[in-house]
Amino acid sequence: MKAYDYHKPHTVKEAIDIMGGLENAKYIAGGTDVMVLLRQGKINPANLVSLRNVAEISRIDTQNGIRIGAGVTHTQIANNEFIREHYSALADGAGVVGSKQIRNVATIGGNICNAAPSADTACPLLVLDAEAVIAGKSGERQVPVDDFIVGPSQVALEKGELVTGFVIPAFGDRTGSAYIKHARRLAMDLPILGIAVRATVKIGGAQAACRDAFKLTDVSDIVKRLEAEGLVLEDVRVAMSVVAPRPVRARKAEEAAKGKTISEKVLEELGEIAASESKPRDSFRGEAWYRRDMVKVLTKRALLKSIERMTGASSMVAPSRLW
Amino acid sequence: MENLLHVGKNVPRTAEIDKVTGHAVYIDEYKRPGMLYGKILYSQYAHARIKSINTEKAKKLPGVRAVITGYDIPDVRVGFLGDQTVLKRDIVRQFRDEVAAVAAITPEIAEDALKLIEVEYEPLPAIFDPIEAMKPDAALVHETDARGRPLRSNILPLPWKFSAGDVDKAREESTYVVKHDVTTPWINQCCMGTSGCVAEFDSNNNLTYCAQTNVIFGAKQRIATYLRNIGLKGKKIRVLNPVVGGSFGTKLDTDIYEFICIQLALKTRKPVKIRFTREEEFAALPPRQASRFTIEQGCDKEGKLTFRKVDAILDNGAYTSWGATTPSVMMLPISSMYRVPNVSFQATCVYTNNIYSQAMRGYGNPQAAFAVETSMDLLAEKAGIDPAEFRLINRNHPGDVTPMGLKITTCPLEECINTVKEKIKWDEKRGKKNGRGVGMASLIHVAGGARVYLSDGTGIRIKVNEDGEVDVLSGSTDQGQGSPTVIAQIIAEATGFRPEDVNIVFGDTALGLWDAGTHASRHTFVAGNAAVRAGELIKRQILELAVQHIPKLVKRSLKQQQKKNPDFVPPELDYTLIDSPDKLELKDRMIYPREAPDHPYFKTEVGKILTSGLHVGVGESKAVAAEVFWDPPTQMLNAEMKGNYSCTYAFGTAGVEVEVDKQTGEVKILKLVSAHDVGRAINPTLVKGQIYGAAYIGIGYGLTERVQVVDGKVVNANFRDYKILTANDNIPVEAVIIEDPDPAGPYGAKGIGEPGLVPTAPAIANAIYDAVGVWIKDLPITPEKVLAALKAQGQ
């Protein structure tokens, strides 16, 4: 690991100015990815520009949807009551990154800008139609996260530009979301697969009956009850990580589910189509066939979880409760 | 033996507060003036001929003090079979082969210098599958043996063959027979502190060597041999331990980096430190070896075991360390777990171009127990007997002599099995096949030393200072398991002092008497036995002093009182109460007559006697000190692999309740009960710590851990990809201590360092079968394997 200069701006403008005047420089926020890369010798910046002291990117603003500063930590997101209730998938994702110690310092901006295929907050942001707010010399611009993440370690940032936050629209109370990380242990693990789902539904029958459906223990009974109550999938988003060079939406699956009344068959199809859109590879971390199989299983589970949350049955019950 | 004041109590580990406050001097903190840092360049190939090595650029890098290759040092063989050299100069046989090394003023410069070393290789065909490597026409990993004699096969010339009774006849006569294969992976020991050492020569080429070894005298011996072979005959060697952050088998052998460190120190004439990165710890330190077993067992119609036949193939890797000797411990469960009259066992160690292996906690027992205990469930099912009942039918009994010649003394196996049954709610939960299930497995392990060297002895020296501090010079080592506390409790009990009076110095060959090493779960037992004996000598010496000095002190005190107060009438005292050491007792620092424990004049604080004894003033002063070297009365294994190599054996049973997610194949452990026969728990908290820790490592062995080696290369050399369980994976483990004091143990104690992890993995495999009806016989039991098996079964 080489020596480097460490810069500590206090405003976004100052950060951009400093960055503009430096060669071979890198922004650092929580540092949980940058320091690893430095130590491995994969990057060798002469300058690090710290965003730790930039207060304006460390806020959560809940007017008209939500704006989450890029410098907000995973712990802050996972513990935020508003996010837990309205953007549950993001709270799920932020709550399972790395370990408690890492979540206490790692920021959401860093998680997205690092652009790992396995980033735990990426799928939630994709299904929540989030946009990245980017500041540069010439002002601010907004880019959908789906366009912002280009590939492994690649994001749509021009030189000197900085992500200052993420904006997510309001979805109303007929929407629920969930993220399921499939990993081998409960901390310090990369997902073998990550699935996020957002579902906006319409209920023909009684919402209370749908809520009560989740008191049943057998999944097919739950689905039958929901079907009987005429629960229609108005709008569904599915995003998958680790099945492609970057986290991706399963657009065909989303399209196929749209407007359908929930049933075991619809759920089955949703999983099948999502799996057909995934392109997992064999690696020492996991086998392709298994990941593809898990896309099927976890898409269904994340969808049901989303609906469960929407009905108000429970906002944050561990996914394992159902199976 | 009752009325123990300190043994059996949860004495806190106060001696180790330095560890949690960051003051302890681990190898990382150990620094010497002018010390340099060494780094090692490893091979780029699993098998290749080295065509050239150019170190010129590296040597010119500012801050570099030495760059050495195999051409710069004597071509001397090291290792238990002498099958490798320190730096390889002609052929590399594995990715971790050490090709060159650098010493520099900082670790960073040393690392940079490695990148400047140019090595040209000519790749050779490599062989990674031990089965392929065993074939007669397989390419040879080694063309010659240590003495240069040509080799014809990759199979190592090791004598692992055992036979008792008549297996073929027993098979004929068996009502039920089962046969299956199991495989187990390489496992990294995952010590919290990575490997490292500091070597330093004085002007006379005497070596002070600070190392993490837990066999200080063994290391000294190996280094002496090495120095002699490189032309440094008769040099003095002192081996010291820093504070060690875990061993788990890694500190048993002297590893190649240690010889490299010594060479760099010789070359630079400066102290040199080598400390592994975590990546090196995964890629360049020998793990627990990978194994394949074929096991066949039979029983009669009553469920009594008739025979057991086991064939093992061990992937030896390219060279040989202690991994190749683990069949000597695999023998334990194979020959002696449960009563089985006819046994045959053969283990074949095969050279490949994979990483080579060494010891890890359990020393072969976890692999063999996985084979034996899964076979027990298969056979129980075939015979239509409940697996717990099947184990009870065949359980070992006190007084048994097993086919291997082990003499079973205390054996509460029945209690272990029944405790697990009760706590896991066995009868209520078993046999539902509804996604939840229970399983169990048992173990036998050495618990009274293990005679793997001609001596299994250990020495302890005790001196008592005039203020009543007890200094102990132990020939053993502590790697973090709590021996300073446990040995202090034993010494306090034996001497009559308090644990907080005891100050133990471990790990210094210049101070301690010889010791076979802190391994094989032997420390508490063997060092404890030496400590009890030395403690009793100390107590005797003090009581002898007391016989002389109590009357003196009492009379002097009475005289003084008379002087102060002329009206004082001295009492008539019965000095015969204290006229022999046998009439005195020393407990909790107080000396008193046995006949009158609260005697107002004779009861004396021990410090007064020690001071009085030392300051006599007439040429007769006495200091209190004693030493004991104790070698347990056991046998080496003979050529037939038979012999009672431990004073006593520990038993235990693990029971697991699992829930299997049939859609994802994930296994969740709902409960794990681990009941262990420990003889007597010297410190129950520490015993439970050993059981919890071992159970966690056992769960990792069962479900998540493996060193992934692809074409000879470790691909998961970090904690992100090596899935040891974390504090978050809070699996509910209940450790149950079963006490049945062993007559040979110190206050009845048996060893408990290793047993906890042995039965865990097979108990999990058995529970998964009970839950969903699939057998996974290939560790670790990953969700992929479970799901694939479920699919194959059409579930």
C-alpha cells in the first residue's frame, strides 16, 4: 500500500473543486471498498478525497418520496422507520451488507458507485425506480440507477463528478417491497444471489382478509386465499444481482405479471421467466444451475413478502418465516 | 478429593486482560532493534521446471537487504519425510512452493522487491486427483526420495494398515451390512493470529528464535538439525513464544517460512521477522487434509456390530507434513468407537501437485468420525433400530480393551447419549421427515496424553518467593486456550496457595523442562499431572519449614507480648500438634494443625513461614522450589498400529436438530447439544468455551467451510470466500459437561481441546437425513448438494 494525500472537503462544491485540481485521485466515503482495493494493490491513487465531512450529502429528506444522501450509512438506512415502512426492500438490502461494523461506516453512495455485481442496495434501488443525483462542475443531473450502473466497477460518472444522493418516488399504500439475499452465512458474505421485488397491487376483496392470509403456514394456502380475494398485481418490479455483470431488472417477468390476479401458476411463471432472464455463471462461489433455480424460488418469495408487507401483516418479518 | 477450593471453580482469566486491552505482545508487536522484514515469493505453477531466476532488480531496490533463492543457501532437505528443500531451485511441485525470499527494512519494500524478481518457468504436467495419482502409469510428483533413490509411485511409503479379528468371516456372518463412501475437504485452521516468527543470530551464530510453535522443544530439535545440516554445528538455540493467537494444529510442525526466516537472518546478520498475510495463511499454510473413505460395517440381528472395514485415501499434496500421520488418530474412532470386534483399516497417502496438509484440531478424527458415524445411522436404519438405541447397544464400557489395545478406564458414553436424547427431545422429534429432523454422533479421543513421540512427558518447575508469590516455569506453551488459568488453579489447589498468587511463564526452552508440546488435547492432563506432583512437593517443603518455624514464631510473639505487658501469662501450648509436616495442612495460604484448624496461635499465614525460612541468619536459610518431569505410563503404537497410547480416553455425543428448506437446500441448525465427558471440569467456563468453539468449527466443517483448490490453486484465500461462521450466525449450542473423575487425571480431569468438533458434522448429516431423507456424504453439506439430492429423489 502506497502513501497518499488525504483531502477533507466540507461541501460538495469544495469536493468537486479539489477533485478537479488533482491527478490520480479517488473519492472515499466509508472506505470499506476503497481500503480493500488499496490494500490489494488494485488501485493506487496519489490522493483520496474524503466525503466524510460533507454534511449536505448525509441527510434523509422525506418530502415527495424520499431523497437519501449518498453519505448516509447502511445502518442509518436499515434503522430508518420511514424507509422500513415505505421502501422496505432498501432497508432489507442495507441491513444485510457486510457486517454491523461495515454498515456503520459504509455509505449507500459507495455501495452503488463501487458497482459490484453483488451490491446489496442495487436491486432494491432498481425496483424502487431510484435515480442517482450527480453533481459536477456544471451543476446537478439525475440519472436512473438502472442507467447509472454500467458494469462491474463501472458507473456513468464523468471526471470529477460525484453522486450526492438518490431520489425515490412515493408509491402510495398499495405497494410493498422486499429484498432477499441468499448467502452462506449471516455476516461478511457476498450474496450468491440477491432478489428484490416491488409490487403495487389492487385488492378486489378485503384487505383484512389478505392480511389474515399470512397467518396461514402453508404457502399454497396463502396464495389461494389471496387469489380468492382477487389480489391483482398492478405493477411489479423484479431485480436480480449476481446473475449478470451488473444487477439487472427482469423486465419480461415484470411485464408478464402485470395486471394478473395472483395464483400459484402466476407466481410459478414469474419465477420461471425471471430465471430465463438471468445469466448466472459457474464460479467457485456458486453453480449456475443453482443460482438460476434460486431466482425462481426467491422471486416468488420476495413477491409474497412484498404483498405481506403491503397488507400490513408485518413490516419486517424475516423471509424464512414462510417456508 | 472433595473440598476443593479452586479446582472446579469458574476462576476468571484475569491473566489475559492484556489481550483484550491490546497490550499483549503477539508476533506482530514483537520487535527487535534493527529488525528486517522478510517476504516470500511463491510459485506461479502447480508443477514446473524453474529455468532461471533473476534477482538483480530486486537487490537494487533501496531498502532491500537480502534476496535469496535456492542457489544462495545449502540444498538441505527438511520436513518429516525430507521430501522438500527450503527454497526450490529446480522444480516447483505446488503453487505455494517457495522460490525466493527478500529481507528489507519495511514489509512494503520487501513486497515490492518480490515483484522485481523474474522467474522463468517451463510448465510440467500436473496431477491433482489422488485416484489418478495412484495409477501405475501416473506421472510422478517426486522422481526420487529424500536419499535420492528413484521412486516408482506417488503412494507414500507409510505403514497405515491395521487389522484385528477376521473381517471377512464377520461379514459372512452379519445379518445387515452397509457400505458407503464419504469425502471431506481441506479445512483452514483460521487462527486469529496469522503465522510469523522472528529469527536473530548473535555474533557466535547462536540463535534466538521467537516463534508461535506449540512444540518448543520439537521446534528446537528440528532447527538444530537444520543448522547442523547447513554447517552450523553445536550452536545454541533458544526458542521463545510470543503471545499466540490460536494454533488449532498449525503450530505443530516447523514450516518452511521459518527456515527461510532463519536463512534471511543469517544472511543479513540482523533480526528478521516474517509474518503471513491472511491470504498467505490460506494459500501457503498447510490445512487439514482432504480425504476419501470407503466404510463398510455390519451387525447381527440384535444390532451388535460385527465388523468395520475402512479404506482411506489421503491427498498428501506435494510434500509431507503431519497430515500424513493423522491415520494414527483416525484409528481411534475406526477401531474403538463402540464395541466392534473385527476391524480392518488401511490409509493410503498419495502425492499430488496440490497443497500439502498438516494437523488440525482433531488430527484425522473428524474425517474418520464422519465416515463411522454416518455409517452407524445407515446400518441402524437397515437393521430397523433407532440410531440412538443402536449406539447404546454398541457403546463402550469402562474396563474394555479395544481391538487397537486402548484401555478404556472411565467411560460415561451412555450418559452422554442419553443426555443428548433428552435435551434434543429425540423421541418426540425423530422420524417425521417433514423438513425438520434430529441426528446424533459420538466420539472417542485421546484425553490422557498421546504418545506420538518416545516421550510424552512434560516438565514443570515451581519456586515460591518469600512474599508468597508462586512462579511457575512451564515447559509447555499456551496458544490462547486458557492454560494460565487452568494450570494456576491446579497449582493453587496442590500447593495451598490461591490462583492469583500463581505466575506462569510458558514457552521458553531456556527456562522450562522438556515438553512434548501443547497438542493432542494433552496439556491440562499431562501438565496438570506434573503440576499436581510439583505442587505437592512444594507444599511438603513449606510444611517442613513450618514445623521448624511456627514454634519459633509463636514463642517469639509470646515473648514480645510478655515484654509489653508484664501481667501477660503465656498459654500452655501443645507443640506436638505441629511437630511433623503430616500433622499440618496448607490451604488458601494458611498453615494450620490438622487436629485444630482454627488454632489461635499455630494458624499461620504462609508468607511468614517463607520469610522466616529464608532469613535464618546462620547459614541454613531455605528457598522453596521444586520440579517434576512427568511422563504418562502409556505405549507407542507398534508396527501393527496397536498400543494404549493415552492414559485415558474422552467420550462425547453431539445431537443436532435441523430444518431443511426443500426449495433452496439450505440447512438451518435449530439446536445443537454437545455433551462431553471431561473427567472433571477444572474450570467449567473454560471447558464450555472449548466445547462451544469446537462445535462452531464442527458446524463449519459440516455446512460451510472448505479450502477450494482448483488445479492446485487455492481460489478462496480470504475470509469473504472462506465461509467460517461469524458471530452473527448465532447457532444455539448447549454445552453439557459430564463429570466422571478419571483416576489418572489431575483432580480427575481429561483433555477436552479437540473432542467438541469431532461428532458435529456427522450429527448434522444424520439430522438432514432424518429431516428430508437424503444422505449427503460429501462435506461440506452445501445447499447445492442438498437440493441436487432432493431433486434426484424427485422431491
